[in-house]
Amino acid sequence: MSSLQSPESLESLILRVAVRVPLRRTFDYLGLTTQFVESTAGDLPAVYFPGQRVRVPFGRRQVVGMVMETAKKSIVPLDQLKTVLVPIDSEPLLSSTLLGLLQWASEYYQHPIGEVVLGSLPKCLREGGERMTVAAESVSVECQPLPFSLNQDQITAIHCIRQATGFAVFCLQGVTGSGKTAVYLESMRPLLQAGKQVLVLVPEIALTPQTLLRFEQYFQVPIVSLHSELTEKQRLTAWTQAHSGHARILIGTRSAVFAPMKCLGMIIIDESHDPSFKQQTGFRYLARDVAIKRAQIEGIPVVLGSATPTLETLMNVYRRRYHHLRLAARAGQATMPQFELIDLRDKKLTAGLSPQLIARIGSHLNRQGQVLLFLNRRGYAPTVLCHHCGGVVSCHRCDARMTLHKEPFRLCCHHCGRQTEVPSVCPACHQSELSEMGVGTEQLATALTHLFPSVSLARIDRDTTRKKGQLKALLAGVHAGTTSILIGTQMVSKGHHFKHLSLVAVVDADGGLYGSDFRALERMAQLLVQVSGRAGREAQQGEVLIQTHHPGHPLLRLLLEQGYEAFASALLQERALTQLPPHGFLALLRTESSQQEKALTFLRQIKQQLEQQRFLNSVELMGPVPAPMERRAGRYRAQLLVQSVQRAALRTAVVQIIQCCEQHPEGRRVRWSLDVDPQEMM
């Protein structure tokens, strides 16, 4: 390499570099435009540009950074600036549009820019490794015919999406089984034929292989998936194929929203209502909103598909910001299932099952129908109770009860993962009168095995699908018709097409009716509609039975009698009275500490500082209060809620909060995090 001259004697360029550290800023470095770097073609002058990785000195270390922008001046004197050690890339690794999206996401969600930008890369590239080379091929798009004819609603939706020029948001609201996937496929076809790429986001890893298979059956083009269960090598390969343009369709979970796409033409978000699109730790972004922003930056259409759109989405529809496309009927010959409430009051139950439901299960099995029982509680029993003193066996690290599991026999905390042996006596009074309270999926499976001993049964929850291939094997039995009874949590509530399923039973609908989170009713309705939609998706008439102790609940009756839109409209009116989203905007400042009082004291002091600011005229600070589950994994948690009807005012408050927290003397001794647009209040 040619020897370098002193910075004063060379033309210099200021590089603003993002480094993966928990600081909300970039760092200025000198990039010398006549600096030479070693290459296979000899010594070449270094060229710097946004989107390029560089190796830079940072403290006593050498780290990989990303050039965000170049400038001619710095607020730091030139003789105090460190010089870039070496450029890693000879051309931009990230496009200007993707850099702009990452910058926006960092600012909107108030997360350190270096963690956002470098965190979006595969580990190999994040650590400075060489990128793979994959040539973009010119491929002809071959499409297989759809297995059914399109109805008029589908044809209209496809036409509207295809007509979009530039940025547009489409809310594709279709009843379960209405053929939303067919609309996706046909809307994409002209774009793929024009050489464009399509990004498809799904909420959970479990849906990725199924969606991938459907798209592969229809399109004969390179398709890749991107999700957290891939190995680092697989992730790098998929990322590289999307980056080069070789992969024409990318199907992934929420992190795929930041995948590089050389010629992106459309974004599709399937099950767009799903809370899994929100990252709940670290960089707390909402992939649905990030995808909409990306579509706006790229100037392309984005499709939000769901049978149960969020209230935020529907509000934008009513305000004509989004185009509303409805699929009112099921595809083909299938009809919507019939609903019936079962009043559990004064009923003698067998593992949570009423006599009426047990009889109906037997009737469907006798007609060779399949049955799905939905219960969103895994384990055998959620509570172990002492009949003598009334105490319950709780987790020593969380404000939560230990759940009893029978296989293997143990107590488990579903919040921190702690496991213990099942005690023979009560930990409080030392009497041996312990009993099981409540029903989980494991107990339900045991009871149904005794009730219907000759019938094959499968249980799908986190406990039965931990190992690779287990979920696929269980679902294969359902699709083949060899499994007659399926018991599952929310893992089976969406996206699955079980053509032989005739009965869906919601074992306990009461959990969501009186939840502490203001979104509990909305989530309950979405879950009920989604799981009910698994029934009767082909020629066989479907039936849905919902067990509840509150059959007269007005919103539950409204949902079942008038449908999701009427239910959502009523909820929107309730939210308007309290100025909760989508009528208002929220941010949640959370703290946690090993000492109970420290978490609350920190928030009280932050609130006192904020109350001296003028912006509080349009912002309300509520709290601080202990979190609904105050102690989790041995740490005490508290929260301060920030609410405003003006997004700009909330943004101002958020910036002030970050500054106060970073400058507070306890800011490094108390864990704190800020969640913009929180999706849960726990």
C-alpha cells in the first residue's frame, strides 16, 4: 500500500459513520480522497459514499461502521478527527432509499442509529466479512393456473391494485377463506414480469414454509425466505439474493422489512393485524408501519391483508388515506360457518368442556369431520392451589403463578422460564392438600383422549413444537385427514387451511373480555374471528361453538351478530372518548431494577424534569406506576405513559424524555427503554 501523507496535505472529506453502540448519533471521521487502498488491480484511490461499510478506530478498538452521509465540514476540528482505516465495500452495500428508511426508523422509534443500521445486516456482514456474489438473472415468469375461478370481489381488488402508480396503501379486508392469497398472486404477476421484486411479510415463522409453498406452486421464479430460524449462512445467502435482485420474491417475518431489494415493486403484509409484527425488545419497531413508510419512500403500493384489520388501519380507511378492498364471500363453494354461544354458568365441566360441546364433538367425528379446540393456555393447569390455606404456588422471580405440566412432571413459569419440581406440600402452610385449578392444552388433550379413545389427536403449542420439524409433522397429519382432533393455542388461529375441518370450539372466550390492556377486546375479537375461520373452508358446512360465562356481553354479541366491522366501529367510539389509539398517540417509558423503589424513583424524577417543559400543554404524563406484572425474572418494573392527540407533540416529548434519561445520574444504573406506539402495556 502506498504510504499516506499527513491529513493537512491531502484533500479531506468528512464521513458521518454509524457504529453499533448504544449512542443516538453518528461519528465524524476523516476520509482522505487521495488515500490509496490495496486491491487486486494495484493501488487505487479510496472513494467513500453513503451505504458503504468502513473499518474505523473507536476508542481502543477497531469496529465496522456504516457511512450514512458525507460532508465538507465537522463541528470537531480536523486535527482532532480520527481517520477511516479502510473502506470495506467498493460500492454501496445499502441503497439510499434503504438508508433513508433505517434513518427514519431510528429517529421515529428513538433507537441508536448504529444498532438499527448494523443490526439490519447478517452477522457476517455486520462483522466486516465479504459479501457473497450472486448475479441477478433474467428470468421469465411462469405462472400456474389458480385451482379455482376468481369471484367478482377478487377481480375488482386485483384490478385496483394493478392500477396503482406510485405509493398507495390498500386494506384488503376479506373474510377468512375468501382467497386473499389469490389476490396477492395475481396482483404480483405483472410486476414480476416487468422485472420487479415483491416483499411478502408474514407474522410468524410457522407460516413462512406454508406461504413459501403456495408461492412456489404458482410462480416459477427464485423465491427465498428470511426469518430468525435460519442459520447465519442461510440468512446471508437469502439476504444476498434479495440484494442482487436474483430473488424475485422474498417471504419473511418482521425483520425482513429491512431486507435490501434491488428493484422492489410491491410490499404485501399478510395477517397485517397480528401483534407479532411488533418487536418487543431492543429496537421496538412495528414492521407494518415501517413497511408502509418503506413503500412511501420507494414509491410503490403496499397491501395490508386481514380479515380483522387493526383499528388504526380502519381509521385510515375511514379517513380515505387507505383504499378499502373487500372480499365479502369465501372462495369457491365454501360458506361462512354458523356461530353459537354456549353458556357455561352452572354447567358441570369436564376439563373445561361442557356436555353440549362434548356431544357436538362426537357428532362431527361420526360424520368424519375434523374438530379444532382452541385454548390459549398451554400446560396442564395454570394454577396449583392449597385447599387448606388458599395459597397458590408462585414463581419466586415473577409476580406470576407457576403452571403445572405433566409431561414432564414439573412446574414452569411461562414468563421467565423457571422450572421446579412439583411440591408435595404447600410452601406456605406445609399441608399436603394441593389441587390443580384451571385447564391448559395438555389437560384438555388428556381428557379428550379418554372421551374419544379411538380417535387420533394432535396438540399444537409451544411445548409440542420446540424441535425442528415437529410442527410440520403435526400439521401433515391434519392435512392428510389422519388426525381427527386438533388442540391448539394461537399458533393454529391464522393462515392455515384445513379442508376437512368442520367444527371449531373456543373452550374459553372470557380471558379477553376483561383484560387489563386497552387492546384486549380488539385482540379477543381478532383471535375469535381468525380461529373460527378455520372451520368449513371447503364444501362442508362449518360450525363454531364459543364457550363463555358472559353470553350477554354486548360487544361479544355485536361481534357474532353483526360482524367485525360493526364491532370495530363500536370500539373506535370508545377509544375516541379516552383519546386512545387511533384517536391519540402513546409512548411508554419503562424502567426495571433489582431494587423495587429504584425503578419508580427514576421515573418520578424524569417526570418532574418533564413537567418544567412547555410542550406539556398538549401532552399528558400518566404515572409512574408499577407495571401490571411488577416483578419479572427477579427485576422490578415500572412505567410512565405519555399520551397526546398530536403526533408532533408526542415526538417532541419523546426527544425530551431520551435526553433526560441519558443525562440522569442513575441513567446507567437503572435499565430503561422507550416504546413508541406500544402494542402491549405489560
